[in-house]
Amino acid sequence: MTVYSPGLAADLNAILTTLGTTTRSLWPFWEPTGTLVTCIGAADLTASETGAAAEALEDDFSPLLLPCGLYSYHFHPTGDHHLAGVDNAAYSFGNATVDSAFSVGCWMRPNTIASNVMLAKYDSAGNLEEWRFWIDASGLLNLELHDASASATEIAVSAAAVTQGQLQFAVATYDGAQAAPTVTLYVDGVAVNDGTTTEAGSYVAMENTAAPLTIGCGGVTATPTTEFHGRLALPFITGKALTAAEVKTLYARTAPMVGIV
């Protein structure tokens, strides 16, 4: 039987308060068994593997008990292990003409420095790209905003690579501006870029497509792409641009929960 820390309820309440109330979702990873990964927010997810088949967490995701009583899950491209969602408008932050602000983040321990997606609503095979929060092949943290109909992007990239094998708190915030967007990337509560993005093509806005939300990969669950290799914990999405102070607050609150004191 899982024993939760006495302060877990207060910790989760504090996280949710910081995330705000607009399109807020947090996946605590309560579950060590089964295929359902529940959400505090809009959408539960399914633990999935090759060919989109549901797969028990205890069989392939090696749930690791954290000090707070929650879990981290292990993701591996061999077997296509990821968390599969469905299309949900709550996680679309553009409507083809206007973008809205959002932030996304998680604790991560990458086992490899490769093209690893942590969270995404991004199906390039179906020309249904919206956004993806990922580590590129150079180990740099990225948030990509994609205008599917124009095949155009705004991409923010960190100034330094993340550390392979190290547990890190990664966050990206977007202010919703289009002509001069501000996207700030953070590692362990510290900004690791200058807020600017690089535009490729004529970016107008993200679009509300049919791409599913995925954790641990991009694409669709039957054919996942840019699969994460390593551990993830406490992923979240919220419909506001978190401030630097709020990101620091989240880091300080969650670090003891995952064992960093």
C-alpha cells in the first residue's frame, strides 16, 4: 500500500494555486499499477505501448516511489512507451488567428540526449502540429509553436544543454504574443534563454487541430515520434504564462516531493 507524505495534499493545493485556474491540468502520477493515469484537470491518459495497445504501468513503466508518495514513470522508445491522450480543446492555445498564453513543465531525468518530447500536441504526419516541449538532438530545451496551415514555426531554444541522467525541473512559458512572442525556458527555476524565439516561415498562430495530447512522445499513439527516454514526474499544463517568481515557487515546492532537498 502506498503511504503518502502528510503534506501531500497541501503540496498539491499549492501547486494548483500557482498554476491558476485557466485550463489547468496536473498529472500527479498517483498510480503504480493499471493503465489509467488520472488528471487533476481536463484529461486522463492511458499508459500505452507499440501499436497503441494499453500497457500496465507495472509491466513497462517501472513506477518509482517518490518521497511524497507519488511516482515517476520510466519511458523508453523500445516498445513505444508513452502516455496517450485524445484531442482536447483545453490543450489547444491557438485558433488560426490568435494565440493565447500557456505554460508547460515537468520533472525529467533524460537517459539519452536525443530528440525527446516531454509533452506535446503535435502530429507532424497528419499536418496537425500545434506545440511541443522537447529536448532536441543537441540536448537543448525547446518550446516549438507551430502554425500547421502555413508550415511555420516560432521556436525558443535554451542557451545550454540539459544534463543527461540528472533530475531536472523543466518549464516553458509563452505570453501569447505573435509578432514578437516571449517564450521563456527554465531549468530548476532559473531562466536558460533570453525569451526570444526564431521564426521559420510566416507564423500567424497555432491552430486547434485534432492532434492528441501525448506525454513522452509526439505524434499519435499508434505511431509515436521523438520518444522520450528516461523518467518523468509531475507533468503539468496551464493556460497562463507563469512568471519567473511562480516558476521558482513551483520548483521550491516540488523539489522535496521528488527527493531534492
